[in-house]
Amino acid sequence: MRWKTNHFAEMAEKPVSDLWRIFRIMAEFTEGYDELASVGPAVSIFGSARTAKDHPYYLLAEETARKVARAGFAVITGGGGGIMEAANKGAADAGGCSIGLNIEIPQEQIPNEYQNLPLHFRYFFVRKVMFLKYAHGFIVFPGGFGTMDEFFEAAVLIQTLRQASFPVILMVSDYWQGLLAWMKEKMLDENRYISPGDFDVFTIQDSADAAVKIIVDFKQRQGASGLVMPPGMRQSQSHEKADSTIVTPR
């Protein structure tokens, strides 16, 4: 009987706990939108937090972010060390807006000192929206699971939802060649899980100047941030399920 009493008490408390969680999520979205809405065009830069300060990847990320900032873009990173620190440092040194979207995790996330606009998040999915919402491009340096997550998130949005139209640039071709070869062999050639055109959603570069040129050229053509509904798309009712909403070409 005691077990049942405790069980029902916990069930009664859960809706209240979930409601407060919703409020915390709303607060994070509100703060993020409020802080980032005025920064202007931005570029999100990703890469491993474990990259040493004297590593060539670190130095290239710093150079790239510096040139991105000089081109008039804010730089957004995850706020941690390694590549994130390098990008924030490069942007700050150039006098640009250096944004860090810090996340509360048990390991490896110590905010770097080069952020002049730090934000703090508890929820990964809120933070990921902020990376996308104001980005005119993603520059992805070598990294681990988190970096791969951001890369494939961008690829999925461009490939399927078609709501995120922006450049995705993989920096350091040697690092990515194995993954891309596997994608072509296994995903495309053997199983047809992707289409040949899906490789067009990203480019590979080794030069900071080349990466920045892609971002600048895109902004001049598009003039809009990433997370927008593209022209010619509308919501309509499926013929098979009248209560389901899909996105179709006009």
C-alpha cells in the first residue's frame, strides 16, 4: 500500500515538474532570441573541444574566424575550448561579435575567455536552434560526436526539410575524406539511402579565404538567415490523410 501511495504521489507531482520544465525551456528560447536578434548576420563554427592551442586545426580556426569577423559576420561557437576557443579568439581579436552558446554538461565544457557575448543553456535542443536561427553558414572543423551531430543536423535540414538554406563548409579535407568515402560507398552506391545531389549540400575547403568567400557570396545572393521557409513552399493537406500537414512545392 505504501508503494502505491508513493507511486501515485509521484504521478501527481510529475505534471507540475513538467510544467516548470516547459517554463525553463521557454525562458531559454526567449533569452536566446532576445540576445541574438540584434547581432546581425552570423556564422556558426564547430569543432573539437580537445584541440590543443598549438595544433594546426586550432590555428586555422582562429584565422578563419578572424577573417569571418572582418567580413562583417558575428561568430557563434559552443563556447568551450579547442576549436571553439580558437574561433572565439579570432573573432574577438578582429573586433567582431564573439558569441559562445555554453551548455551545462559534466565534462569538457569550461567557457573560454574570448566570448564577448556569452549565453548559457541547459537544453541541447534549444542551443541547436540558436546555432541555426541566425546563421548565414556553418564552418565545421575536425571534431568528435558533437561536431558530427551538428554537421549531419545541417545536412538533414537541407536534404529533407529544405528549411535551412545556407553553406555548410567542412574544413581540412584530409580529416573528412574517410567519412565521405564511406558515405558514397555505403549510403549512396550500395544502399541508395541518399541521392548523388545530397553531396551538394556541403563543400570541402582547406583555406580560410576560400571558406569566407563562400559565406560572403551566399549572403550577397540570399540576404536572409538560414532557418526560413524557401520560396515556392507551402503547407497543404495530404490526400491520403486529411489531418496530416506536409510541405509541398507550389
